Amino acid sequence: MSTATEPASAPARCAVVTGAARGIGLAVVEQLARDGLRVLATDRDGDVLQTEAERLRGQGLNVQAAALDVQDRSAVAALFATLSTIDVVVNNAGIASTLLPFRELDAARLRSMMGVNLLGSFIVAQEAVRRMPEGGRVVQIASRGYLGGSGAAHYVASKAAVVGMVRAMAIELRWRSITVNAIAPGMVDTRMLEGFTPEMRRVLEQREPAGAAASPQTIADAVSFLASPRAAQCNGQVLFVDGGKSVGMPPL
Ligand SMILES: NC(=O)c1ccc[n+]([C@@H]2O[C@H](COP(=O)([O-])OP(=O)(O)OC[C@H]3O[C@@H](n4cnc5c(N)ncnc54)[C@H](O)[C@@H]3O)[C@@H](O)[C@H]2O)c1
């Protein structure tokens, strides 16, 4: 786990994390709080979120929680209006689905995937940057999957779209010294993998360089860096956290 990065005398920066009730989002909340930030954890599953936030506060961490569906523009705007500043926003909320051949994909599934993964990220990022001071940080959780893959055209399309949005935002926001970057995880051990049968999961894990799904903490560590003042020169980038599978696999 990373050590605290915030100067002791400065007021704590404020971070908002979406999809924070479990998995990668929850690990990000804990890491940013350990880094010394005030963290507002949000998730559409408000009950689990409150329990987790209470647990983290019990460890002395500065974590508040609020139920929030990232697709609900007025709820996002109303919640953010209660914050004096948003220094960091981590767009993590996302959905996947069971594998589905392209020929069987229908518009409703594509729309639903785009609704959370792209439109939800757009709404949260837009409302956040309106309140973001110079030096702000937008971190988007994308996926290595955006490079392509079979049986998930709707997921791939949604993650490729958020990477495109990140690159465009990075150019537009740099004059305010706000950086916008994406993280592209490989396979991570969260409930998102529950959509796979145990056999399918085993096969997929064997294809990872480490032979296993990574822990959510590996993604939280990458977020910790990109959210920090140390990452001021990283902008418009996609950081793959996937053991290097994205650059290719060695011959058998
Ligand atoms: N697990 C992986 O292998 C993997 C790999 C690459 C990328 N990712 C990405 O990482 C992110 C986090 O995934 P995870 O693996 O922790 O999944 P997860 O399913 O464990 O957690 C996702 C969280 O997002 C919340 N959420 C879903 N829709 C929401 C909405 N409309 N509004 C608010 N919250 C919502 C869920 O309630 C849940 O708490 C996602 O964007 C996912 O696409 C995951």
C-alpha cells in the first residue's frame, strides 16, 4: 500500500469515487483516504456503501458516503453542489455482461452498457470539472478490453468510447492544469467476474500473465499516482495495469 502523499499542513483535497461499494471502487476509496484525501464514496447500492464507509471511518479514514446513480444528472449535480470543491474524481462505476456473440447483440443491451459506462462517466466528469480547481484530476477506469475482444462488443465499444472522451477532455482541460487520464485494468478479482462460469473464469485467468486475476489494490495504486500532484505531467494517457498482456503474449 502506498504511503501518504499529502503535505501535512495543506487542507485535505476532496475526491469523489463512483461505484465505490465494492471491488475496485472500494479499494480506490480506501487508498485515496490513506493518501490523506477526504473521500466521498458513491454507489447506486447505498446500503452496502454506508456499511463500508462506516468500517473505513472506524479505521480513522476521512470517508463519507452517498447513494448515487451515475446516470441521474440531477442527482449528480445536486450532490456535487453540496461540496466546496472536487479536486479528484474517479469515474469507476461500470457494468459488464455475460459473453454474447455480436450477431446476438441487440440495441437495448448496447444502450444499457453505453448508459452506465459512457453516459454515466460523461455526466459525472462534466459536473465534477465544473467545480474543479486548477490542479484537479480526472481518473477514468476503462479496461484493457477496449482494445478488442470477442463476445463483448457492447462492453468494448463503451470502454473505447470513454478512452476517446478522456483524450478529448485532456486537451480541453489542460489550460486549467486539470489532467484527465484512463486506467485500463486487465482481469481483476471482483464480483464483475461473477458473469463467467467457473470453467470460463479458470481459462481466462490462465491467459493472464500472472496466471490469475489481479487484486483491486493494484488498480487503486495506479489511481493513487494519477490522482496525486506527482502526476502533473501525465495527461490524456491510458495506463494499462494488466501485467503487460496488452503488449502481447510470448509464444508457447
Ligand atoms: N473486474 C475486472 O476484471 C475489470 C477489468 C477491467 C475494467 N474493470 C472496470 O472497473 C470498474 C469497476 O469494476 P469492478 O470490477 O470493481 O466491478 P463490481 O461489479 O465489483 O463493482 C462495480 C460497482 O459499480 C456500481 N455501479 C454499477 N452501475 C452503477 C451506476 N449506474 N451508478 C452507480 N454505481 C453503479 C455497482 O453497484 C458496484 O458497486 C468498472 O468500470 C469495470 O468496467 C473491471
